[in-house]
Amino acid sequence: MAVVSLDDIKKARKKLKDVALKTKLDHSRTFSKMSGNQIYLKLENLQRTGSFKIRGAYNKISNLTEAEKKNGVVAASAGNHAQGVALAASKMGIKSTIVMPIGAPIAKINATQGYGADVILSGESYDEAHAEEERFAKETGATIIPAFNDPDVIAGQGTIGLEILEEVPDIDVVITPIGGGGLLSGVAVALKESNPDIEVIGVESANAACMAESMKQGCLAHLNGVDTIADGIAVKTPGDLTYKIISEYVDHVVTVEEEEIAHAILLLMERAKLIVEGAGATTLAAVLNNKINIQGKKVAIVLSGGNIDLDMVATIIERGLIKAGRKITFETYLSDKPGSLRDLLSTITETKANVVSINHDRLAPDTPLKSAKVQLTLETKNEEHIQKIQQVLKENNYQIKNLH
């Protein structure tokens, strides 16, 4: 008997009718042109709680007995499942406790508490938080709501697949992120049981590739550590149920690098005006970096969540501008006399660069006497513009050192 059936997913869809949003499947001209495919973005980053997790959490909790509901629920999560469980439990008047890794983004912690849950911070990863979840459940009698390795959770996540088919019945390829595998499992069953010809692909961070490693070894694999900006999929060991489903239904599992994920986040902000977290951006990263051999296909990529820490957004934007040649920071030494700084700025003005910040320091220990160290950050057009600025400064006898 199948772990999860298409009928289970259809039943979950009915339960979620007035709870989870039917998120838009948005055709992207920009990413279609960039990839040579027809790209559709499944906007689960605009879902309630900011991710797809409300689907599986609500379906699971709605199927609990009255006795189980009375004792409350507990879940371990890096953040998105936490919010899904917290909201689902609150809607049913059930007490919820969430165990989150110590390094979970502050935005996700605050949001989880805002949905009515008690939060316990424990461990450095999801797996360590999971151990505390089990201890808490044993002590209090609360029911564990698994993040991914559960038939009801998998069925809830699978409703995304049904929605994709409703909007684009002739979809060729569907791509989802993989953490523990609940999302990919549910979507794969919904799609393959409806149309076996649809290609289903999962994407992991190369720094947290537990499912890819499991598929390679032919059995559940455990990673010693994970370190990725895609915190929503930072899982050391996939579920045995999800591994079984993925092994049967999924065509390919691929991985993407951290810089590729960061660039996809930046592109989604700049070109699609969408805020997407690292886990959700892995799917676009895989397509744009040719990790999947597809061309001329109708492709749905699931942007699984949008709960990204604002400090991370700021870092990604800054790094992206530098890599694109749109910002540069350098230092040089000037003679410590009136007019030296004015002359430097006048030279920079000729290059049509915009000064973002400037620091003039004559007291730094490494600064020669009668000199001043000047550090400038400039807003530039591209790499060619930066090279022109460097050439002009050199022609005017400025010795510069690029900092980034």
C-alpha cells in the first residue's frame, strides 16, 4: 500500500480550502528568456505564514483525536514549519510548543510566537532540535507534528501539485526544494499519479545534500554537518517515508552552491520583485545554472517560502552589487595638506561615479607621517566603469588598493 495516495492529497485539499491560500502560478517572461523555457513561479512565499508549511501542519493537526488535541502539540523546526504548526494549532484552539535551533532567524522566532506558540531554543540544527522535541513530548504528552516524515504532512504539501495542474494542465516539469523531503514527496505523488509523464525534480543545497547522498548510496544517509543560507532545508537526515516516495516518484535530485542560491535570491528581488528565502530560491538557482537538462519546456518552480532574515537580505544585496560591478570600495594615501581630498574627489567626479561613503584618517598606525589614509565606497555602473575609474586614478598618480 502506498505511503500517501492521490486520494489522500485530494482529501487534504478539501480540509485546506478555507485555511491555505491557493497561491498564484505566475508566468515569468524574464526567467523564461534567461533559461530558454516557459517558467512559472509557484508563489508559496506569499502563502499564509510565508511558506507552504501551513498545508501539511493543518492537515496533520486536523486529523488528531480529541484526546491528542487536548494535550497540545509540539514541533521541531528551523522556522517555517514552526509558523505553520503555530497558526494551525491556534485556529483550532490547541496549545503549541515549538523547538527551534539556537541560530534560527529572529524574524522566524518572533513570527512563531506571534502566531501563539511557546518557543524553546535548543541545539545547533534541526536534528538536535528534534531530539529536544521528543524529550518534551514524552514529558508532557504533547503530540509531535513532524516537519516532513508523516503521511498527513506529506499529503498536505502535495496539494501544491494539484494547484499547479489546475492552472497549467500540460506542465512538463515541476521543481521543488528538498529539506527532509515532505514537499517534494507530496508534490511528486500528486503529479505522477495524475500524469506519469511530468518530470519531477528536487533541489538541495550542496552544503546540506542529505537526499542526494541518500539516493547515491541507495539508503538513508546522515550528514555530519550542514551549513547553508537555505536554513529551511538544512537537514542532516531525510525521512524514511519521504526517501521511499522520492525513490519511486522523483526523476532527478540536483544540488546548487551557496553563491548560486544567493544570486537567485537577488534576481528574484530585482527582476520579479519577490522576497524569497534561501530554500525557496534553490529551484530558480538550479534552472539558471543549468543543473537540469531542460530546454523549451513548461516548467513550474516552487518558491517554497519568503521568511528570510533582513540582515541576510542586506548582505546578499551588498555582495550582489559588488559582484555585478555596481559598487567598489578602495583606499589610497594622500598628502596631509589642504586641497588633497578635494583634488581626489574632483578626479572621481570626472569618472561620473557616485561617492557613497568616505573616511579620512591621518592617525591610523599604518599611515605615514604627513599623510592621510582615505577609504572610499563608490556606486558604479558595471565592471567596465570600475576599470575606467582605476585607470583615471592611476593616470593622476593615485596608488589605490581595492578592498572589495
